[in-house]
Amino acid sequence: MRGAETPETMQDPSGKPVVTDTTSTILDRAAEAAVRATPDSLATRVRGLSDKTVAWIFIAPTILLLLAINIFPLIWAIQLSFTNYRANRPNEAVKNIGLSNYSRILNDADTWAAMQATAHFVLWTILLQTLIGFTLAYLIDRKFRGHAFWTTIILVPMMLSPAVVGNFWRFLYEPQIGLFAYVISFVTGIPPTEILMLSSVKLAPWAIIIVDTWMWTPYVMLICLAGLRSIPDYIYEAAEVDRASNWRQFWSITLPMALPFIMLAVLFRGIENFKMFDMVNLLTGGGPGSTTEVASITLKREAFEKWRTGFSSAFAIILFVAVFGLANIYVKVLNRVKSR
Amino acid sequence: MKSTLKVSLGLAAGLAASTAMTGASKAEDLTLCWAAWDPANALVELSKDFTAQTGIGMKFEFVPWTNYADRFLNELNSKGKLCDLIIGDSQWIGGSAENGHYVKLNDFFDKEGIKMSDFVDATVVGYSEWPKNTPNYWSLPAFGDVVGWTYRKDWFAKPEIQAAFKEKYGRDLAVPATFAELKDIAEFFQNREIDGKKVYGASIYTERGSEGVTMGVMDVLYSYGFKYDNPDKPYDMEGFVNSDKSVAGLEFYKSLYDCCTPPGASNSYMGEGIDAFKSGQVALHMNFAFTWPGLQKDESVGGDKVGFFANPAGPDGEKFAQLGGQGISVVSYSDNQDAALQYIKWFATTDVQKKWWSLGGFSCLKAVVEDPTFEASQPYAKTFLDSMAIVKDFWAEPSYASLLQASQKRFHDYVVAGQGTAKEALDGLVADWTEVFKDDGKI
């Protein structure tokens, strides 16, 4: 009924009347004018549409786009996963081979080795990023002098392209000229040429964890910071009145209230790192040997180097189901935590 | 008035004709696809003559080696029209012939009088024939290449180095005749200080992603007695791929990697090798011959400082080398096949091949490489000829990519990551390759 309100009339210093209409009233009037200007038949037709229909009209283009670029390829990949199809042999007959691709993948030691490498990478990066990210967020939230400047500095790695990060860390890790090797050498006394971060089977998995942690901890920090800032001050004030110690406040207020945000950050980083490709590919290419060959690198090799399209489709479906399933379970836990 | 009209009509006709011709030549512009490397620049220069002679413009699509196979095999598999001509890797020939990517050139060669016997035999088998050793030609040998070695001639010539080497090994420091000698030299130089700088023994192929470690390992294994399969029973690999001799060869390669490469050289291929040699890090350098003109010209390590030698012999005196190089083919999806064939005809002529060599392209035409002046034409020319005489190539089957990826994994796992034994690596390779051939229905 706001549109029916009469505009308030005031006078300007010269005494002329000035209409001080509210914004919503102007919009309502404009809408009415638009309806009046619309030909009767169309207006009737538009008015005849239900809200649900209008909603469908608005989301239809998005749904169509999603169907075309997400759902259709997914269904096609599922179909291909039951065949021996190879994209590099267009003239060869495509045979249906049932669950053969799935059984080969699940019984393949190399696939499990890739899954282990992925799990090692995902678990350690999440652990380190959450710990360091939350700690940084906690410190930044103290609002010390220059905290805005340091926040910006901390965020820089996250703003870089993974390709750039991969390339320059490759140089940093270089045992003959790399800064990283020299710093470690300076601290430990080990000659830099013996610090083979990308060539050593023991060190290479940690080399990629270090880079990913360096790059994405700021992201976790940002989410945690949002969580910390969302905690109302009066809760802490009440705790102060109750003479709760800082330690007690942290465990009873800060951590539980920031937990949904931390879990959200873990979910995002978990999904992202499960499909990590670019940075690992640039840093180690999966080597030395197959030490850092995470699932996405194996998948790329099967799909675009060996051209086993059917096989790689099955592998992609298995990965999709694994991520989707784990993410769903996680989201349910997250919702339970939020509702507490 | 009449003459003015005639002149006007003439001008109009000339203008129309020139416009039409421009349109026609644009329609016939050819796109040639190849790797982005020094020889490609030489080909751009060479192709200007083709455009001048025929009026057909040339465009080039060059992709770095690391993405070369991915990019162009994708293009061919999707029946793309980007490339009219392609200089594809030698191992692509089986797949490209069987999947219809390349135009078969037999009739064209017969019609134009191009004889395959005019080209170096190994390059015809390696780059043009499918099935191998049959007269079915899918490309014209375009760029001969082979793995060989460069060494620091100036370091070898230093009296104090020579004396130290003789004292340690009881022989003169010279170009190695066997792989065992090569390792001695690499060990000798490893961590040695020369001109106030620490240097290393050898740069060898260890790259994991594309084909590097396989090219390096195979280059050594052939001379140790490795065979792909039973000569009397194709695809029967047990006891050939994983023979005792092959195991010894693989163990040798690992020992060379462990003892004598620069720190961190665990993912080294052509580019990294060039960098290691040019920056004065290594005494010996394994690489394809295409790198030699650039190294020869290099200001800091070229000229008299660099020497070249073909693969040394294995324990039984056998000498083989890994074939590189490519042939030039007409893409069957091209709309400009006639013009593309015209380019191949032009490229096959002796004068063009001579100029190709002079610009840095490694010609495969016998008239060029068997010319009496050839050996003296460049410091590396004789090594190139010696190496081309002992080449062997990796599988060129349609499944070469799967076969290559299997060997990349097995070799890198053993040589660089040190996992398992050489015997286990080669046994595993036999199992992987057998599975590939079973999938293909060849076993």
C-alpha cells in the first residue's frame, strides 16, 4: 500500500514546494507507469502467469546452461565409462565392456598409490592451513597497530596465479640457485646442493604441501576472520563479568562459535585440493617417479596422454562420487554443528 | 576517348584480376604445424622461397615441446582443419596412418618422381613408413634427428685435467669409446672445480611428463642389447625387453644418474640439458642433434670449446642411438591439400634441402648428406652422419602413447625415485606393454 501514500511536501529556502518522495514510492510509481504503458493483452498475459512460472522463466537460461555444460557431459562420461572408447581412434568400433573399467581401476595398485598421494596431500594441507589460518585470523582480529597492512600482505599469495606460484617455487627450490635451499642451508648447515626438495622421494610430497599451504592459508584465514568477527562482543562482556579466563573464553566462546566457519574453510580447501592439478604438475609433474602423482595427474595422463577415454571416464566418475559423497557427509555434520 | 576508355577498362580489369588473385592466394594460404624450437625458425626462413615461387602464403603454428603432442594429437583426433601440413613426431606415424589423419603419399610420390630411395634409409623407415618396412608412405622425411653427445672440448684439453685423469684411470682423457668410459669421465668431472667453479659430470634425460626419461634410457639400452620383441614372434617381449642385458643397461643408466648429474636434475629434458651445458655446469651433455647448431654458435661454450660425439658402444661393442626427428605430412582434413602437396614437392628438391641444411635444418636427403663436402660443412656434421647410421626408434604403434607412458613411469620410478630394482622395472614394463597390446587385439 506504500504506493498509495501521498508524497510529503516541503518548502525549499526560496519558498518553492519540493516533493520529498521516498525511493520505494518512486519505484512503485515507475512500476505502475510501466504497467499502464504495457499493451493490455500482454499485461493480461503477464499478470496471468503464476509466480512459479515467472521464477522458472528467470532460471531457465541458467538451468539450460548447467544442463549443457555440466549435466550432459556427466551423463556422457557415465555412458563412456562402460565402454572401451578412445578419443584418438575415432574410426574404431566402440564396445560396451560393462564394469570392466571400474574393476580395473579399483584393482589397480597405481590408482591406489595415486589416491594415497592425494590423501596425504589433502590431509596435511588442510591441517596446516587450518591451524596457521586460524592462528593468523585470531591474531589479526586483535586489531593491533597496522593490522590492516599485514592483512593485505598476508593475502598476497592467494591473489597469484597457481601457474606463477608453481613456476617461481620451482626456482626457489632449485638446489644450486634457489633461495629456499640457501635459507635451509643457513639454518641447518646442510649444503644447499643436498636439499633436493623436488628430486627427493622423501621431500617432494612436503615441497608441494609447503607451497599449497603458503598460497592458500590466507584464504582459510579470511573465512576464519569472518567467523571471529561475527561473534557478538556482549558474549565476551558477559564472560568477563563471570570472570572467565581468556583460555576459557577461547574454548567456550571463540572456538565453538567460529567452528562452522572453520569447517566451511576445510570443506572448500578439501574439495579444491582433492582435484589439485596445476600447481603439482608445474612443481614436480607427479615425480620423482610417481611420488607426488595425485589423482588428477593420473586422470590427465589416462585421458589425454594414453587416450584411454572410457577408462579415464570411469576414474573421473569414481573421483566424483568420492568427493560428492564425502562432501555430503561433511555438510550434514556442518549443519549439525551450526544448529547447536 | 576510345583510348581513354580502353585504358580505364584495362585498369579495371587489372584491378579486378589482382583482387581475385589476392583472394585466391589468401584462400590457399597454408598452415604448417610443428614444435616451437630453433629448426622451426629456420623453416620459416626457408619457406619464404616457397611463397616467392608459388604465391602461396605460409602461416605457422608452433607449440612448445612440452605441449606439442597434446596440442596436435588433439587437433588431429578432433579432425581439425587448423593444420594443412604437419611435421609430426616419428612415433605418431602408426596412429595417424591407421586413424586416417595423414594423406597417403605413394601416388603423389610416383606422380612427381619423388623417390624414397633418395632419402636416408633410417629416416624413411622412422618417419614415413607404416606399417614399418613396407612401401606405404605417409610423410616425407623432413628433419633428421638423433640423440648424441656434446662435451667440453676446452676442459678435456687442459693439461692439469688430462694429467689428473691419466693418473686416476691410466688412460688419456678423450672422447669415450664405450659407455663404461663415458661414466668414468662423468665421475671424474663430478664436483670438480674448474676455473673456480664447481662442475658436474653429465646432463642426461630424466624428464617424467612427456618422453624424456624414456628417450634417455632407450638411447643407452639399445647398445646394451635391449630388443623390443622377439624378431620371430612380434609382440613377444618376455626375455627381450627384460633380458639380462637390458637389466644391465638400465642399472647403468641409474648409476650414471646417481653418480654424475647436477643436483636436482630429476626432471631434465632437452631445454634443461641445453641450460646445463650452456651455463658451464656439465662436462658431457646428452641431447638431440638439433641442439648442436645452437651450442656451436654459443658465445660462452661454443666454437672451439664444444665437441660432438655419437653414442659410445655397449659392453658387447654394439652401438645404437635413439632416433628423433620427424616427417612432413599432409593432414587429411585440410581443405588445401593440393597446395600442401605442392609444398612437399618443393621441399623435396635438392636445392631446397641444401639450403635447409645451411639454415640449421637437418636434411635427410642423401644428395645433401652424402655430398663429399658435407662432413666438413659443420663441426657436428660427421657426428650427425655417424649417429644417423646407428638409429633405432621407440614403438610407433597406434598405441605408442600408452606404451610411452608405461615406460615413463617404470623408468622414472626406478632411475630417479630409486624404487625397486631394474629387473622389477623391466618385468613391470613387459606386463604393461603386454596389456596394451592385448587391449589392441595384437596378442
